[in-house]
Amino acid sequence: MIERLVAIMARLRDPVHGCEWDRAQDFRSIAPYTIEEAYEVADACERGDMTELKDELGDLLLQVVFHSRMAEEAGAFALPDVVAAISDKMERRHPHIFGDRAEGGHHLWEVIKAEERAVKSDPSALAGVALGLPALTRAEKLQKRAARVGFDWPDANGPRAKIDEELAEAEAATDADARTEEVGDLLFAVVNWARHQIIDPEAALRHANAKFERRFRAMEGSAGAAFAALDLDGKEALWQKAKANE
């Protein structure tokens, strides 16, 4: 089955008979689509829509095939090399299943990942945290990496106090650049506090976004065409009604 998709992509990238748009792409131009498709997979999972999940997984798989085809054209690697690499990695990181280690679980996974990072050119504990991640997710990953080497608050009280400190500094900032920096520090502190509460900040914000959208659409539905002309008190009344109806 995968061979059919590989053949389709090869035809689309054919320099003579291929698709003009597909031929024009490179790794950098395709990367945003790869990220978008991953989010659409996550959205289908969140909604529990199996039909949509099937379609979105196909779109994401296409991205893997697309990148692999471009790499093959450049003489770097091909799709079988991608499959072999992830297969090797999964077996290597599960020696209690595929090897001779008796213990296992998430702790061992993290130990093996650390061992792999140690032999790479960048020895930092923060190495490999992708720049393309959403900012909240990347903040959490950076904090977790730092925590593994002992740079962390002992409990949630530290990051909670840091939120108040950063909020005060943001409010005291006197220009746009300073406010931007301090608001960034504030968000970073909120992520740190959420991490200590065992809360995924990215998931929490997605839920908040969905809740806001659901209630706002309910407000629009209640008011109809008159919604935009309502004053703030009128809109607030509709917001409270939307909340109550949930």
C-alpha cells in the first residue's frame, strides 16, 4: 500500500511530467504543512472523530513521504532509511522488550535518550528541543530537560511566586520591548507552574481556546445580526448566558 503513495509522490516530483507546485517545494517550504497536518491529527483525536483521524493521518503520512522523496532526490536518504531508523530507535529504547535488560518503563526510555544525546556534537541537556515546536510546548520541554540535571524548583510554590514576580515586572515595564520581554517571562513562569501541577500547558490552552470559541459562537447565535452593535454590557450578558447554558 505504501508503495502506491511513494510512486504517486515520485510522479508528482518528476521534473518533466510532475506537478508544478510539488516540484517547486523544498524542505523549508513544506515544513509548515507538516506542522499543520500534525495539529489536524491532534484535533481529530481531541474530537474523537475516527473518520477524520483516518484522513488526517493520511495527510501526515504524505508529509513523511514528501520529505523522504526530496531527500532521496538529494542523495541523502529514502523512505526505507526513515523506517529503518525509527525501527532501530524503538528497539534500542526498549531493551526490556527487545533486548536483555530486565527493567523498563519511561525512566529507562529517558536514560537511553540521555545516553544518545551524550554522544552527539551538542552536549547540552537542552540539545534537540526543536525550535519549530509551539512556544508553550517548547518551554515545557526546556524546563523538563533542565529539571533532569537538577535545575528546578523543589515544589510548585517556587514557580507560583515567580508568576507574581513576573507579572509585577510586566506591569512596571516602561516601553513595548520591555513589556514584550516581561510578558514572555510571565508566560514561561505560568508554564513552569503548570508543569509542577502535572498539567500540559499546550493542552490546557487548547481547551481554553475551544471553550472561548464555543461560548462566543453561542453569543453570536443568540444575538444574530445585532451582535456587533451590542455594547459591552450586552455582550457580557450573552457571555454569561452561554456559560450558564453549558
